[in-house]
Amino acid sequence: MIKRHSDVVLEITAHDAATVENDLNTAVDIAREHAVKERRHGILVTQHGYTSYTVAISRDVPYGQTHERREQTAN
């Protein structure tokens, strides 16, 4: 499931690998369309858990690039 929080933040929740991959690819494509229009920022994909991700336009990522990161959990 892709939940749009705004034009620049999408949340992905899925419980099987195929759906995660498909939804992430779709969300990155949506974010890329928006990023290309602005030509200022790149895309950041963050894994929050095995079934939860966000895809966002980020000023911390150079235009034309997509970065991935895992959210660190407190021990």
C-alpha cells in the first residue's frame, strides 16, 4: 500500500517481498516525476522496518540521485 503524505513524501507498507518491490518502484517513479519538475533535490528511500518504508524528495540528496538508508532503532 502506498500512502501519499504530500507531493514529496510517500509511505509504503507491504507484507511480502513482491509487493514491497513493486510499491517502492512505483513510489520512486512518482517522486522522480516531482523531482524532475523542481530540478533541485534528489530522492531518499528510508527503510523503517521489514515492511515499512518512506520515499521522499530530500534537499540532502543531490538532484538526479536516489539514496537509500535504514533507520536506526534504539537498543
